[in-house]
Amino acid sequence: MTQLVERDAEVRALERSLVRLGAGQGGVVVLDGGAGAGKTALLKRVRRLAVDRGYAVLSARAAELEREFAFGVVRQLFEPVLPTAGPERARLFSGAARTAEGLFGAADQTVAPSSSYAVLNGLYWLLVTLAERATPVLLVDDVHWADLPSLRFLGFLARRLDSCAALLVVTTRSADHGEDGLADDLLAADDLTLLRPRNLSGRAVAELVRRELGPDAHEEFCAACHALTGGNPLFVRELLRVLVTDGVRPTADGAAAVAAAGPDAIRWYVTARLRRQPPHVRAVARAVAVLGDDVALAEVAAQAGVPAAEAASAAARLTHEGIFDRADPPAFVHAVVRDIALTLIPVEELGPEHERAARVLLEAGRPVTRVAAHLLRTTPAGVADRVGLLATAAGQAFRHGAPENAAVFLDRARAEPPPPAQRAEVSRQLGNCRAHHLALAEADDHLREALALADGGRQRALCAYSLARFRNACGAPREAVPLLVQALADLAGAEDPGLELEVEAELIGMARADLGGRAELVRRLAAFGRRPGRPQAVLDSQAALEAVLAGRPAGEAIALARSALAGDVLTPERCGLWAAVHTLLVTDQLDEADRRMQRALDTAVDRGLLLPMGIVRGYLARIAYLRGDLAQAAEHLELGTAAAPPPNIGLPILEATAAEVHLEHDRPPDAATVLASGVLGDDRPPHSSAHLWLLGARTRLRLAQGDHVRALADAEICRRSYERWAPGELWDVPWRLLAARAHLAAARPAEATALIGEQVRLARDFGVPRHLAVALRAAAGPAEPPAARRHLEEAVELLRAAPARLELAHALADLGRLQLRGGDRSTARATIRRAAELALECHAQALADRLTAGLATKGGRPPRLRVTGVSALTPSERRVAQLAADALTNRQIAERLYVTEKTVEAHLSRAFRKLDVRSRTQLVSRLTTGPRL
């Protein structure tokens, strides 16, 4: 074959990759070069070699005109090998792969919305299951033109080929890599073989010329062919085809004719070859150029406007002429040839051709996203049917985890423009898509435009509802509440009780978040409670937090929160969830709160809910911090901050916990940096309940900085904010204790003692050990030694059975120092040593260092501390170990955590070694009896 001259090195490299694949080692091969460099020919060679070895070949060819066909390349790869029904299909789409099944269903199949990441994970596990039957080799030609979701999958797969024995071979043009950089992800794969086929040498071109035109071809003629083509294999092949057809003799005189053709000769030669075909043949070439490769002959015939038999004979003729690679289904021999065929269509005719293609594909039952991809290339003309198809395609792309593609379709629908009755809905859906992939400024513009365009009560209500949910997710409940009030007014008489209930439930949650929304909350709660069919979970969730804020016994609040959370009615994108979870947090039901948040995280990932990721991670970080697991808190903070670009409702929670963690590590400057650049930077006042933890962290920082005046001012702001927000006297930010510390720093012990005494009383009534222990630690500060010792001993006893391990370390440290001052050195050393051990288990290195250094200064050697057991596990090891203890298999764990089985095995191996266990039974026992951080 012409293209494989001077390709021995590339072929050997490809053969080595296939040999490694046979030994169970997957990898990525990237063939990178310009158009016509022979990459496709090498891909065909790989196919033959793979088939000869018994591998399963999955292949696809990307096309520039089909980039908006979401998962189009993925569908090309998988659809030919998937059964349409039966037990084998059920087996392939079991477990995590179930999220990807909707990609391969009927065009009108309704599927549950999935996140892009969940679909990518599902496709990976589909491939793993396919690999159990035969080792897969995936071939993708022109990957630089692949649709973005497919590119993401290829990058996702490339990072996991150490665990899945598969070979991925792609061709690309480095000059055409998109700005998104997704094709570049393949070049970063660990097991990468990068091949860059060079143009042919003069000697190789001469060999090909003599093979085609005779062994006596003149050297000058061969040199002219090389000069004209630059040694590009495709151009050499096309030039020789034309020279043979035209009967050019390979003499020195013929060389002059070749040289005179000029640098655009190849394009003109291909154009001439196409133009001299009969009209029906040209029509078929034109149809395939518009429709794309691998479209059924019947559809090509309909597009070309010729009978099916004529279309088949035309495809056969084009194949014989070297324009098509095959006749059924027809495909161009090279993308460059298709490009040339497209240039022969007058610009003014391209739009109508794509309009016709959309009708042909729609009538053939092709996926609506593929139909709509052609509508994108038509001229806007106010055609209502186009708007409907584009909106349908957007909905399907959105459900399949491709919101960017959905937004492209909706943008085009918006430009059509839609009929007046549809304009608001198109803008609303477009805004939701932009919000879904965190293009927040654009989302805001589109959602406000939708509300301005809305005509009719129900449509206005939908637009106001969407904008309100978005503004609340951006951390602005104060803006959201009036929008929902408006939405409810617009729904009056709309006879849509389900939507009314949903809007009012969200209004209650957003009014709760607004520090000035107390009156609205009370009014709406009363009305909601009388509504028939209202979800009891919403009422129970709010009642639970009301019980906490009123300082009623914790057991009452816990029971209400559990009732609200039963059945998983409250999902992470709904406001009702957070009052119940907050209740569990404040009442120290940390294990239960953690389970609920992990479930919310799984739901958010599976459904692609990006906006709630910040608040979910924020609560997980807060849970870990309260438990005393600073390493786990730091991991959630890092992931949450990355997932929550501003503005986001989760940022205040993330910032508050980040500042608290920095202070535990004795890093006030880092805490100050977080707070100064955050939501309440420049001393901005709080307006959302999410700001209260942040205000508490800022007060604590100012105490650490020695600024008791501003600390007291912040504590006072906190008090006033709570009084506006809710009734009662006990709140989860202990502003009284913070104010007391400021009073003590200002030498006002009486004021401090009064505030602390009030907090102790309220905490005893509430009945949560941590709250009382924290208050007792504070009470020990200004108290006389005997009373201080009683307070600290009670605090330690309370915390021994509580989940707050780091708080116990602080209480023990305070008690140990008091014992030292009282002369009880032996007891004090034991107490401080235990405090240091706990601090180390909590990864509070600064506290552990201070305590061990203090022991050394009191006349003894510092203890040698070492973290062992559960505390020695990294957050990732602990998560994997816990799932293994819950009886999940390695594959199930990998599916749940979106990692490979090899990664799970590595984490489990390290966990077993650190815990000194040899079986999962022993692992369960060790995790159950060890400290729960």
C-alpha cells in the first residue's frame, strides 16, 4: 500500500503495543501528523493485526460536521458490539454501566438525567465487562474532531488503562487540537506511545512512482512528484491516480508538466475527478459529504434525490475511482477528500442541504441530536419546527450528561428565533444548562432574560422559580425569596398543585436561609402545613431545626430530623435537606450526618448536580472537623473549593471550616487570607445563615490575633444575626464564649463569667455533651483551681463518649496543664501524653508538638508518639476500607468511587497493613472497635 512505504518503525511500534496488550498491559498510541500523512493507513494496519490476534476491534471515525452529536464517537465504538436485548445486554449494563445504557437506546427512549462523570464511569465499566469476553482494541480516526463528551471518555479511559487491558489507538492532527485541550489529555497518558509519521523521502516517492507508472520513470519526473506533494502520502497517491488516468508519461518532459501544476494541483485533480462524474454520482458524493460517513445507502439516496439502486451503483463507482473507501455504507477515502467534496457545494446551498439532511435523518429514525447537528448549520429563519427539534435534542443531550452540547442546541434555537410563546422557555432551559456546567454569568443572563420574556402565569412562575433556585445556589437567598413569592402568585389558579407544592417547599427553605426571612418563613410554614399532599419531610426538617434553635432537648430535634430524612425524599438540590442535616450536625449525630452527606454526594455525582457540590463538600468538611479529623476535612475542603467557583452557596461553609482548620494548625495568617478574600471579606455583614459559621471563624481569628475589640464586635454581630434569624437562645456558633474570651482579654472577668454561665446553663438543658464540654472548658479559664479542675474533669468525661476527638484532646491538654500547676506531675504527664496522642490521631500536629515540647521542658524526655490503627489511614484508604467492611466487592467499590479496581486493591492493601488485618472479617472488627475519626 502506498501509505505504508517508509512506515516500518511505526508498524513495529504498533506491533509492540499489541504484544504488550496480549500480556495484559493496556496503553495509548497516538498517531500525530498532518492531513494525508498516512495515519489512517496505519490505523487500518492495526485493525488487521488486532483481528489476526483475536482481539475485539471497536472503531470510530470523527468528523468536523458532527462535533455536536453528543457521544457520537462513543456510539460508533460500542453500538456494533452491543446486543439489542436479552440477558447478555443486561449483564453488560449491570452495576455502574447502567448509567450509560441510555446512550445506546432507541432515539425516543426516556432516560434519567445523569452526570457526565457518571456516564463516563458507566462507559468504562461497560468496556471492562466487554473485555471479559475478548481483549478490546479501540481505534479512533481524526480524534481532534470528536465531540466533547466522547473526547472526555477517551481521556477518562486513558487514565485507567493500567487496570483495563485495552489498547486505544487514535489519529490526530496536533495543529487542530481544540482550545478545550481534551485531545491533549491523551498525550498525558502514562502508557503513551507517540508516533509522528513523517512525509515520504524522495527515494520513497520515486519507488511509488515507478510502481505505478513503470520502472523506467525518469529521476527528474520522480523529483518533480516529490517537490509537488512534499512527500505527503495522500497527495502522492492522488497525484499518481490522476497521472495514470490522464496517461502522463514519466519522462523528463512529463516532469515539467507535473511541476507546472502548482501547489494546489492535488485539490484540483480531486475536484476534476469528481466533476467529470455523471450527475447522479456527483449527487451521491455530495450527499455523503453532507450527511457524513457510514450513513445507510437508503438515506444517502434520499438526500441525493436518486433511486436506491442508482445510489448503490454511484457509491460503487466512487469507490472504484478512489474517492470512497467503501460503497456500503459509503465513506470517503480520507477526510481531505470529503473536505474537497464539500467545497464543491455553493455556500448558498449548504444551509438547504443540511435542512434536507435533518429531514432525511429524522424520517429514518436517527437520534434527534444527530438530526439537530444539521440544523445548527442552517440559516435562522424563524421556523418553529426547528426550534422544537433543537429543544428536544438539547433535552436528550442534557439527560445524557452533555450540558455543553445541550446549550449549543438551545443557543441555535434562541437565534432562530422561537415563536413568542417558546422564547422564555428556550432561554430558561439555556440558563439551566449554563448553570449546570457552572457558566454562572451566562446562566444569570439567560434566566433573567427568560423571566423578562415570560408570558402567562405558569411560564412566569417557571422562569421565576428557575432564577430563584439559581440565585439561592449562588448564595443569595435574599434575592431568591421575592422571586418565589412572585412565582406562587403567578401559579394561583394555574391548577398545577404539584408545582405549587414544590415552589412553596423551596420558598420555605430559602426563607430559612435568609437572615431577614423569619416572618416569611413562619407565614409559609403555617400555610404549607395546611396544604393537602404536602411532603411531611419538609415540615419535619424545618421543625427539627426550630427545636435546635429554641434550645429544646436534643432528642426531640434528632427524632424530627430522622423522620425528615427517612425515605430519601429530600435530595441535595432541594432546600429541605439542609435543615435536617444541620440538625444532625448540631446535635453531634456526626456518623449519621456523614452517611447522609455521602449519599447526597453520590446522588450529586450520579445526576451531575454541580451547584450543590460546594455545600455537600462543605458539610462533609464540617463533619470531619467537628469529629476532629483534620486530614479528612482538608480533603473535602480542597475538593469542595475546586467544585464551587464563586458565587456558590457552599463557599461560606468551606471558608469557615478552612479558617478553623488553619487555626488548629497554628496558621492565623493563612486563616486571615481565606477570610479576607472570602464572602465576608472587607468586614461585609452577614445576610445568609450560611454566613454564621464564617462569622464565628472570623471572631476566633481576631481573638488569635489579639484583637479583642473587633472580636467582641463580631460576637455582637453574631448575636444580633441569630436573634433576627430564629427564636431561642442556644445556637451552634457559641458567640457567648467568643465574647467571653474577648472580655477576659480586656480584663473584664465579670462580664466573661456571666456569659459563660449562661452558655453552661443552656447547654445542660440542650443535652449534647460537646456543647456542654466546650462551655465547661471556657468556664475553667476564669475559675479558681478547684472549680476549674471540676469543670475540666466533667468536660473530659462528657467527651470520652462523644465523637469530638480533637475537642477531647484540648480538654485533656487543659486538664493536664492544671494538674501540673497543682503539683500532680505523674498524673499530669499521663493526661498530657494522652492529649498529644489524640492530637496526633486527629492530624493536629501543631497541638501535638506543643504538648510534647511542654512535657520536655518540665523535666523529662518527650514521649515518642506514633499514629497507628484507623487513625493512620489516609482519607482515601479509610473510605475504601469502610466500603469493603460494608461487604462491597472491589469492583463495586471502584464503581462507587469512580476509580479502577487496581486503585482499590492498592488502597486496601495499605489499609490491611496499617490495621494489621488479613481478612475482611478482621477489617470489619477493627473499623468497628477503633476510634471513629
